[in-house]
Amino acid sequence: MSENTESGERSADVILSQVGSEGLSATLKVKQKAISSAQLREQDSLALVALYNATNGDAWTNKTGWKTARLEQWYGIYLGNNRVIRIELYDNQLAGSIPAEIGNINQS
């Protein structure tokens, strides 16, 4: 199973079978707890720090709050339901590539 970003616990059945003369099989029930809102917020924060580092954040025109203040105080970052919902860094001298970690920000 992949990381559970849903609001509740989820489960799945895993069926184990032995091929051969014995023909044994068993079903294993797996439960996975939901990731907490604090963990999701940390995931967003880490993705944004990766963006900062990959795009020469130290040279940005406006980097107010980045890596020093609470996430909701970072310039150009907008939250909804305690998650990043929009990034606006217009005219901010970003240089580099968007890191893969930015894909960890989603509205689950």
C-alpha cells in the first residue's frame, strides 16, 4: 500500500498462496492509519524547502518568512484546511528547476 493521505484508516486483504502440491493459502488483513494533519503540513513544508533550495531561494527578491517563520507566514504561500493550496512567487528571481518533492503537496 502507498502512504495513506485519506482522512481515515483504510484496510486491504493480501492473499498469500503457495503454488504446488500443498495448495496452502492465507488471507492477511492489513490496516493503515491515516497520516495526521501535522504530518501532512510537515510534508508540505519539506516540499517547499526543496523548492527554495532548488531555485536559489537565498537570492529571491522576497523570501519573507521562508524557513524561519510558520508556514502561513511564508511569502507567496496560501493555505486552506491547514494545507498548501496555492504558491505565488511572481517576479521573485527564481532560478533552477522545480524539484520532484513539490509533487508531495496535494489536496488530499
